[in-house]
Amino acid sequence: MSEEKKKESSSPKKESENDYTNIVKIGEGGFSMVYRAQDIKTNELVAIKRIKIPEFQNVISEEAIMKNSKLIEYAKAEYVIMSKIKGHKNICELKKFFMSRNYFYYILEYCGEPNLKKKIAKKMNEQTAFNYFLQIFNGWDYIASMNIVHRDLKPENILFSKGIPKITDFGLSKTVEDITTLKGGTWCGTIHYKAPEQLENASYGGRDFFSWKY
């Protein structure tokens, strides 16, 4: 066997969407589609968040894409942030991340139960609500301890697995190296969950600042 053939056979197989089966669309966001799928190697159910990169469909070099797309910078930042916050039961786990010429793929923990918004709509007793609140707070507190600002906390971004609430969707998240102040005029997130101070463009401490009202 030639040296080149040996090198090819010893190289690890590149991760791809072909490593998953039974792929079913379960949701979509502003820049992404979300699918439920089964990992062929492990038979585990996972969620696949796929982000399209339309402006670079004709670029063959992955390196060129990584250097020149602002969208890719955000996607890389989301990957870096989610890689830092693994291991907390109240945060949706990022299992793998890979890319193709046209897409980013985030392989995530599958949470197959209704999100918090749907649970609220069906009503819940005070003890259940308090239990969810404590767990969500624990997840949020862990994120804050890592100097990370989620920037889009809302009931739709609280998923459930085996009855445990999990914070998800870190697409707008930001790492704050030196917690000082953020300006409310930094417009991101969902308007219905913005605190009054943000809407009035007031400065606030470098942590998530939001308002939930039902």
C-alpha cells in the first residue's frame, strides 16, 4: 500500500449529515432549521440545528468561508460558548459541531417535551412553577458565572427533557470578558421579553436583563 493510501485509510472519517438517519424537521428559527434525528453509530436521538450559508454556496475552500463570513463568526462564537458550558443539567448540551460547504451543524441533546411557553399556556400549579424557576435560575446562574450573556432568554428557549428544564439557543450569546455595562440600545433578543431599561436605552450590568410577564 502506498504512503498516500495509508494516510487516507488512517485519517478519521469526517463527520457529516450522512451519519444520521430518521431525520424529521421539528422547528425553525430566523437563521436555522432544527431536526430530530438518530445517530447511526450510537442509536441515540439527537437534535440537529442546521444553519445555511447562502452567500458562500460557490466557495469550495472551507478556510475561505471561515475567514470571510460574519455569519460564520457568529456561528463559531455560538460553538465556542456552548463548548464552555457543557455538563450542567439545566443547559441543552452541544454534543458535536461540524460544517459543510453550505451549512453549519450543531448536534444537540434532544429535548422532546413541550417548551416552557406551551407548558405555561396549559397552566401549572405554584409548586411546579417554583421548581421550574429554581432550575432555570440555576442554569442561568451557571452561564453568568462563565461571563456569558444569553441575550434571548424567553419561554420558547426553555426546553424539557424527562421533566427537566434546559436553556437552549445560544445564537445571540456573547462572552463578556470584563463585566462592566451593556447598552440597552444593543438591539437583539425578542422585544416582548426586553426589560424597560433596555427599551429606554439605559446602561445595565453585563448580565442578562429581561422581563417575563404572563
